[in-house]
Amino acid sequence: MLLTAGCGAADKPSSKADAVQPAGSGKQLGAYGSDGGSGYGAGSGSGYGEGSGAGPAGGGGQGGTAGKLQVREMANVGSGVADGDGFTLYRFDKDTAKPPKSNCEGDCAKAWPVVPADDASAGAGVDAALLGSVTRADGSKQLTVGGWPVYRYAKDTKAGDALGEGVGGTWHVLGPDGKPAGAGKGAAPGTGTGTGTEMQGHGMESGGGAKEGSQEAAKVALSVRKDARLGNIVQNAEGWTLYRFDKDSAWPMKIGCVDSCTDTWKPAPLVDKTQVSGIDPKLIGSVKRPDGTEQLTIDCWPVYTFTGDKAPGDVNGQGKQNLWWAVTDKGKKAAG
């Protein structure tokens, strides 16, 4: 694998927090890079976007009746619907509302447990007229809001968690009207017709304007943005935050995010060092990916954009799975 000068095996991490176990175990990674190769979306292009199976025992995603639905304000999301216990509810862009139909079965339904229609009622902020049900393939009744089938997320372990927002580019917190929460603030829902590999690219043709794999990608600039919580972090020319992954390795450089992982975390294309602002050009490099394409590195770490970021300036990928981190102007992991 191509190494940038100064990124050899003799280099050492600048701090204990930056030390990682070298990648290269040969396992496929799911959308968030967890090492369960048989997870929901690992190598499948399914769009489920999760690679590690159901969440911890006792998590909010483990099922149960909906109870009285409520509307809660969620950071970086907006007004979203929660069940009677305060656990966040979700919708799937590959489902349909007219007519209501669920396209989440099997392993998908393990990661995204369906919410039964039994006992569901409208609380404050929820229009009872929008509540309904759809009959699933097994004959059970699933709750719908505005025609959209409703789910929990297995990795939400406590009331108020919204870890499922943006997973796979197709899962969204449910808004009170059945649309994705925050859709009225510029978050665009997916078409529901993709394969899970056709998501917004944040620098690819559909997300940022540069054609994937083209030489034009080498002309995308980098700059530094002051984030109120994270400090100085790196963004691409369109303002999308760049992230690094703890299961990659910088010493020596190795790639841990492959296959379906790249449906959610898009490898950043190369940049012209003369168009970099606020970052030492000596930190800018490249690494050759297993498919032969070149990926941008900062301080020897491969960097990515996150399809769960809905607008330039978002940092929704920060801390995902405790593996993904915004990149500082020094190439380190942003704290916070």
C-alpha cells in the first residue's frame, strides 16, 4: 500500500489516545466499521447500514409496545417522535407510505425492531389521525405514522438516544408528520429506491460535485472550520466535515473501512496541496485503497465524509461507535 513520506512504520503516535491496533484482519466491516463481518449491510449493499448486530441487552431497540407517542426535541435532528418510554422512533427510506409497506425483514428487523401497532396512542404533538398500521409478511401489525412503518434502533440503549439517524443514508428519526425529522430544515430524505450504494457522496457526483474516481477529484480544496464544540476541524471544499477511523492504521498506513463501510463513510478524494488553507501541506498525503483508488490522508490517516451529515457544517459522525472522529487541523482526533 502506498505510503506518504513520513508515514513509515517507524513513526509513532503523538499521544496514547491516537494509538490504534493496526488494521488488516481481513474481516469485512459494516457501515460504521464494526468488525462483525456478517452484520446488517456488511458487503451486501443492503442499505441497512449497520455492521455489528443488535445492541446491548436491555437497549431501547429490543421491542415492546409503543404506548403514548410523544414529540421530543433532539440535538442536530429537530422534533422527532419517541415511544411512551422516550426511545426514539425511526423510518426507512426504502419503505413506502402509499401504500404502506415495510421492506425491512430478517436481519434488518433485528437491527431495526419493528414497533407493533398494539397499544399505540397519540400524545402531545402527535396527530392521532396519522396513526395507522400495516400487516407484515408474518401477519403481525406494525405501527405507521403518516403511512410510514415505524421502527426502533437496537443500538439506542437509553431514552433520548438517536444513534440511528442517518445510518446507511436511508434511516431517519421519525418526524411527527411521518417525514424524516428536520426535513423542513433542509434534510432531504432518500428516494427509497436505491440499493444502499447510491447514497449522497459529500464530494462524489451526487453530494459535492466531483466525479468519483475522476482526476477532477484531485482539485478539491481543504480548509479549517471553528466548531463551537470540537474546535478547529477540517472540511472539504463544499463544507462537509472530514473524519478518521480508529480501525484504519497510520503506522503503517492500512485501510479498515472497505466494502459496505464505504456506503456510509465515503473515502475523501485527493486534493491539490496548493489549495489547502489552515493545514500544514506537509500533513497532506495519499494512500492506495484495496480497489486501487487513491484516498486523501491527513497526518497519515485516511479521511472520509459521513453520509449522515445532512448539511455542510454538520458533525453527526463525531464519536460514532466510538470509532469515528472529526479531524483537527493537526490531523488528530477532535475531542468532544
